[in-house]
Amino acid sequence: MSDRYFPHSVRIVFFLVLPLMGACSFAGQIASNSLEGATSYYSDDHFTLVATIPAKFGFTSKAKYSPKDGKKCDIYSPGLGGKVTRQQQKSNTTEAKQVEQTVSTDIPLEYNIADCSMELTSVSYELSGRYGPGSLDRDMELAGGLSVADKASITIESASSVIEQRGICTWYFQISTSKIKKGEIEKILSCEAAGPEWEVTEDRFKRRKPGGVLARSVLADRTVHVEFRLSSAEKPYYQNYWFKALNGWKPCTGRWNSDREELCTTPPLLRKFKQNGRECTVYPNCVETGAVNE
């Protein structure tokens, strides 16, 4: 920019105004956010979620809210350079303890911000646990949840104030192919819905996660109690990839000689694996001696 057409005094004023303009814009954004924060609130109408979780497991519920029908809930997104529909999530986390826990949280049925009214549409359950001493010896499971609809096929007795849900969680083991744990045992947590007598169908294709679809009208002032129990029996992640021996499970190998267990042949061809830094032949006892694994 030439001094001939832009005198020094004018340039000083110009460059002083620029940061002030940015400051005004930033201040305006703060004011807008503060205004929305002051006008945002959850409804008093709610239901109570009670969760019973096993020892050494943590639990998180995530309540999600979406705009009501006919409500305009668009907001400008600087990152996307356009308008997006508002969404809201309310999370509550319980850290793992050495003992079983029963915790509760009130989940509002509505959320309001500025001129946008939103309603509860779902609540997800997340269960996390550790299976070993290593930093990577852990897993998190999307362990079911609730879908909230205007109408639902599930009906609740008017006299019943508590909706019961049950889940049985199992550790499934496999041989890891990841670079950091290659050849070692790793486990995957899976939780399945259980019946009144804590029964779970043997057919994997018919299993489902704890929870279901509930009508919004039946939730107000009610309690949903979800109880998770940990199965004492661990199982192979892949069916028919491990051979059941008298004192545990032995991984099979086959015609491909891959990095992980393979479909068992007849007779079974067995392979070794690593567990807590040891070379092993049978899970969970590592070696052939030890108690029988039923």
C-alpha cells in the first residue's frame, strides 16, 4: 500500500480499527452464546434411570434430544459455512469400583434453548470394563438403550411405576492381530438382553441388546431399572475356531496359517498364543495343568 495514497495518520487509524472490529465480532458471539445459555433449560418432566452394574465396570447413559415437529432449530455453523439442525446430548457417567453399584439419574423429557424446543428421542447405555492389568486390557460395549417414540408397541401396566430391563454381559476372547498386541489374547465385551429368569437364547441371530422402544407418554415420573450381570463363563469370539478341551479352550489353525485362530478341522490342528507375556496352549490356564474349565 503506497504512502502517497494512504497517509501515515490514516494508516494508524485503519490498523487500530481492525482489531477492534474483530473484538466486536468476538464480543457479539460471546453475547449471543451467553444469551442462549441464559435461556436454555431442561424440563421438570423426567423419568429416573436406575442402573445396576457389576464390580469393576463403569456405566454411561447418553440422552439425546431432537427438535419437535414443526420447530425451527437451525443454527449457523462456522466450520460448515452454513446452517445445521440443533442437537443436544446429556451424559451421565459412573466410574468403575471394586464392588457392584446401583446408581440413578433423572433424565428430562424436554430441552429448550432460545426459541427451539426439543424432545427426548433416545437414551443409550454404555458399559466399560477391564479384563487385565495392561492399559489396553479393556473394552467398551454399546449395551443397548431406549428409543422414545410418540407411539410404541410396548405397553406398561398403569399401576407399574418401574420398567425392568436385564442384560447379561460376557467376555469373548480371541487372538489379536493388532500390531501392539499381535498373537496375544484380547477380549470383546458383549451384553445381551435377558428374560425374567435371566435366560438368553442360544441362537445368536435372535439376540438383542437390553432396552426397547417406549412411548413418550409412559415415561414421565416412571423409573426404568436396567440391571447388568457378568457371566462367569468366557467364550471364544468366533464359534468353532477354538477346540473345547478338558481344562480349557485351545485355538485352532488350518490351511491358511493366518495370524489369528482359524476354523477347526477334523482332527483339529492347534496353535499357540500369548497371555500376559507367556507362551500358552490352552485358555485360561495357559498350560495343560490346572482346574477344569467348565
